Amino acid sequence: MRTTQLNRLADFGTRSIVTHAIMALSLVSAITAGLFVGGELGLVSFVALLNFTAGLWIAQSIHSLGHARDGGEYSGILDELLERTETQSGSERGLDTGRLARLGTLIAFVTAVSLLTSAQVLAGQLFSIAVVAIGSIALVTAITGFLISLGTAYDESTERWDAAADRRRRELADNRE
């Protein structure tokens, strides 16, 4: 692979799009295998692809958490795809509820589709195990998304407080002169 191709992956947003594309492809493949491929091959393919999707999802969540912690500018895959360059107004404070709502909707959709497909493909104890596994992955993803939103809100609050403290110090210094 040429170096220029690797340089494209240096951008977090590009890596995120690639990861999301692989996740979407593997989830669609899992559902297709589970519903349309018969026998043990369909069952094993469904479980393997669903597990692969889950692993990528958790890895992407952790990757996003680390990126947000390092001060990276990333507000979600939708903004990355639409290449929004809007800046937040000063009136927006607190958790990034839009991002949290998109993540919650995505988690609910993927969890529902995975559970409905599992109900069609798996039986008995295997289905019970799948419900716990899918629910655990949804919970871990939701917690990670909340932590990202909370961390971003904390960082923004700290910046506002630091700016206010700097202004106050300058005012006091000006009054002393």
C-alpha cells in the first residue's frame, strides 16, 4: 500500500467512516446469512458476523472515547459524512444531546434488528445467550457514548471557567494600575 493511502487514515474521521462501513457490511451480512442461509452454515455465519460487528462497535466506541479525551474535534459519523463545519453557539451548554440521541437511536435500531434476527435463527439456550450478549454490547456502547458526551461537556465547561478566570485576573490587574 502506498504511503499516501495510509496518510488518509491518519484523520480520525476517515478511520471512523471506514470502521462504520465495515460494521454496516458485517451486520447486513450477518442478517442475510441468518435469514437466508440454511443449516449450520447459516447459524455459524450469523453468529460469527454478529460477533465481528459487536467487536468493531465496541472498538469504535473506545476509539472515539480516546479521541475525544485527546481534544479531537469529532461529533459523530453523520457530521463526518455530511462534512458539517458549523460551530457551536455559546448558548449550547451541557451534554451533547443531539449526539447522545443519535447514538441511542442507532443502539436501539441495531439491538432490535439483532434480537429479531436472533429470534428467527437461534433457539432455546442459544437465544438466551444471544439476548444477554447483544444487551451487554448495547449497554457498553451506551455507557461509552455517555462518557464521551460527559467528557466533552466537562472540557467545554473547564475552558469557559478558565476564560472567565483569565478575564477576572486581567480586570484586577488593570484596576491596580
